[in-house]
Amino acid sequence: MTTFIVRRLFWTIPVILLVILMTFGMMRQIKGNPFRTSERAIPAEIQANLERKYGLNDPWYVQYAKYVKGVATFDLGPSLVLRNRDVNDIVREHFPRSLELGGLAFLFAFVFGIAVGTLSALKANTVFDYGAMFISNVGYAVPSFLVATLLIYFLALQWDLGFPTSGWTTPESKILPVVALGLGPMAAFARLVRGTMLETMQQDYIRTAKAKGLRWRRVVGLHVLRNSLIPVVTAAGPTLGFLITGSFVIEQIFAIPGIGRYYVTAVTSRDYSVVMGLTVLLSIIVILANLFVDVLYGILDPRTRDIRT
Amino acid sequence: MVVNPREAPTPTIAGDVAPLAQGTAGAPLRQSNLWRDAWGRYVRNRAAVAAGAAFVLLLLFCVIWPFVSPYDGNKLDFSLKNEGPSLSHPFGTDNFGRDMMTRTAEGGRVSIGIGFAATIAILLAGVAYGAISGFVGGRLDNAMMRVLDTLYGLPYLPFAIIILAIFGDANFWTMVVALSVVSWFTTARIVRGQIITLKENDYVRAARAVGARWYRILGRHLLPNTLGVLIIAIFLELPGVILGEAFLSFIGLGIGAPDASWGQMANDGRTAYRTSPHIIAVPSIAIATLILSANFIADGLRDALDPRTRET
């Protein structure tokens, strides 16, 4: 088990290096330069000085090596547009909100998704099942910006239940964004859990457990749930990564000053180092989420330890 | 998983040595045909048929309605601003007084067009990568899969945004490229898995034994048998791409005005949602209908093409 985890951890390092290299390569392809904006004419010498200061004249591999060193020491470099700010400052200011939003939405999706899916499977082909699956299928298909708008329109405006329509400050202000972001993944989890549970319940070992006279509740808790949750864990990694890195739309609607909103601003103002730093940060989160799930998967299902290294 | 449409009636070696003999040998017998069987299973699945009908109707609406409509989807009329649904404007009008029904059809052409173009690109890239990786195997396969693992580490939307920034301009085709570049990995994995499974079949060994070249084995025996999976993949990828385009347009990075996609229309409705929620609701419901029907079609196709994995 330890060797599996250690090997999996080591494999993460080249992946991160390669991701940084890819991001780096892509960023170099973007045309335009923050110092060469048409509004501000800068003398050639200053231009050259600026480029030297930020290392823009070094060969790409030197820049890459410097950057990797920076990432390793948690220093993402200065912002190119906001002269007195570091990318680290921006991350420190905006990232916790996105992390909280994504994390809460994931928790919401995971807990309610598994609950709804389990109940649906246990009450398969009843009114509850049909209703839950209908809502899940719709919830899975409706884009999050409509969910968010409907939540604001009805809960906050029409029925006036005291939810603020924007911001990320009080606990009440966090409920609507979390639900809007988490609804789609929740529906996906519910569908997945229902499907795998129904499949598991047809297995021979479940029949054996029932035949032994085990109480049904115990069969479900001990055998069915445990075996059905493995595919859910597999899906959980990418979902967690997606929720933390993909709240762009929700942040926009609820005017939450998180990383997604800042990212779009940075792209349009050609603030390379910020875009680069944020992309690398988000990539590392996705990679770590996948790593976490792989390790968990190895614990839950020992057969996968050798294959998935 | 292993479906074998072409070779089923004829013994495998004969199929390779004497392709001309095909069809004549077993003529009197009406062989069961995989595609006909699959079609039979599909039409018995009521949810899948309803989803297929909704999908086709939505496509027809988007293609035909702009020709029939009495309105021009880009014509501004400020006297009709933000009107709710009425008899003359069944979907209402938007914040520039444009007819939402016509605009939804025109936006659908853009959204679905981008969706299909990107899906085709995803399938092409996925098949090429997956087939090479699975067919060659060994170290190359290993290396190619590691690269894929790395690509999975890139976050979806930021990655697409960077690619759009590289182009410097968001239009129909740059959107197609950006969305397909960030979404082809899963198809590549599926195809690779299929090829590896199929490679071990007796008819492939037999073909190899009689000296068939690699391109013949790949083109005649392996790729045709991945067709079922690829057809399902179309309906699995399409929703993701259309949603991705909608998200990008919604945060203001989509293709430029006045041409609209559904995401762009939803973005138009964002500012006025308090007074006229229909502007954001109409295109969103169109997106939801498309995604919902595509999901059900994919489920139906999976059951129809591969009865062994039928869900309970």
C-alpha cells in the first residue's frame, strides 16, 4: 500500500512539470505584450529595461527553469500589469473564496447526490424514484447560469426569503451560489449511485447475504453501499477539480470576486504572469484531486493498486 | 463490448482472403444484422425514441424557422424592448426588441454547428490517438497514455480560454478548435480500450496469420468495430461542447455580436433578469432540451448497440 502511494506521488511530479511546460508553451504563443499597449508609448530603452527586468529576453528554457523554481518555492512572480502586486497576493486575496465555493458545492453535491441516489435505488420504480430521477436528469442538463438565475429570481426576489442576490460574505449569501454550482454534479452523483447500486444488488454475494438471513438494512450498509461507492469515488476527483476551477460562471452571476472572475480580467489585460500563475495553480489542484482519488481508490479496491500507478 | 458488425456472417479468414465471396456465399439465409437489431432495440425504448424526436425537432426548428419567420433575428426595435411571450412573439423579445424565437433558431444554428464541428474534431483526434496508442502498444502506448494523463490535469475552462487568447479572436472556427482541443482525451481513451480488446480476437489473429498488413487489420477489422462506441461518443461529447461554448459566451469570451449563440443570448439576458427573466430562460431551456435529449439518446444507443451492458 505504501509503495503504491509513494509511486503515485512520484509520478505526480513529472505530470506537474509537463503541465507547467504546456501552459508555458501556450502562454508564449499569445500575441501582444502588456508593455506595448498602444495607449502608452514607451521609449525603446525603457521597453528593453522592462523586458530585462521581467526576464522576457531570456531563452525559453531559462524562463521555464526560473518559473519551475518559483512554483517550487511558492513564488508565482510579479504581476505584469499591476506593478506593485505579486501573483501570490492575487491568489491569497481571491483564491480562498473560490476554494470555499467549490468545496462547499462539492460537499453539497456529494452528500445529497449519494442520499438521493441511494433512496432512489432502494425504492426503485416507485413514485419517489421517478420523481428524483426526473429532477436529476433535468438538473444535470440545465446550465448552471439558468439554475442561478432562477434561484435568485424566485428565492431572493419574488418570494423574498432573505437571500442576498450577490456577494460572498454572510452564510446566507453563500447558500444560493453553492446550490447553483452543486446542482449539476449532485444530479450526476445521484444517477451514478442509483445505477451502480441497482447493479450491485443483483450480484450473487448480495443474494448470499440475504439468504444468510442478514437484515436488509445491514446488507445495504455493509455490502451494497460500500461496493457501489467505488465508481462514485472515481467520478469525485474530476468533479472536485472541476468545481474548484470551474466556478467562472457562478462567480460572474453572484459577483463573487474569486479566481474565476479575476482570471477573465487577467486574460483580457494580457497579464501573462497572472494567467500563467493561476493556470498552474488550478492545474495543480486538478492533479492533486485526481491523486487523492487514485489513492482512495487503491484503498477501497486493492485490485487496482498495481495497474493504476 | 466486442461488437462485430461486418464479419459476423462469414468466417474470418475467408473474409480476408476472398472478400469477393462475401454476400454470395450466405445469400439464401437472412442473417441477423447488427444495425437492424440495434435499431429494433432502440425503437422499443420509449424514452430514447422521445429524446430522438425532440432532438430532431429542435434541429429542424433551428434550420427551418429562420427562413419561415416573419422577423429578422438581428433587427432592432426599441419600441418592443423586453416584451414577455405573446401571440406575435411566442418567446418574447429581448433587450433590443429582437424576436426571441427567430433568434433562438439562429443561435441554435451557431451553438449546434459549433457542437457538431467540435464533436467531429474530437472523434477524429480521439480515433487517431487512441488507435495508434492501442494498436502499437508497448512503450509508445505507455508514453502516449502518460501524456493523456497530463492533459487531464489541465483545467477545462482556463485551458479553453488560453487557446482562444492565442487566436486573439473568438469566432466560429477558433471556438471549435478551442473546445475540441480541451475535450478529446476521453474519446481517445475509449478508442484505445476498444482497440486493445478487439486486438485479442481470433479473427484479428487469423488475419495476422494469413499475412494481412497492419493497415488492413486496423482499417478492416479494428476500426469498423469501434463504430458503435463512436456513435455513442457523439451524443456523449455533444452536450459537453455545447455547454462549454455556452459558458465561454456567458462570461463574455464567446463569438462576437450581432451573431448569437445560445450562450451569447443568455449573456444578453443576464443584466435584465430581474424584470424579464424570459431572455435568459429561453436560450437556457433550448440548451437544456438539447443536452437532455442527447443524454437519453446516448443511453438508448448504448442499450441498443450493446445489450450485454444494458442498465437495470
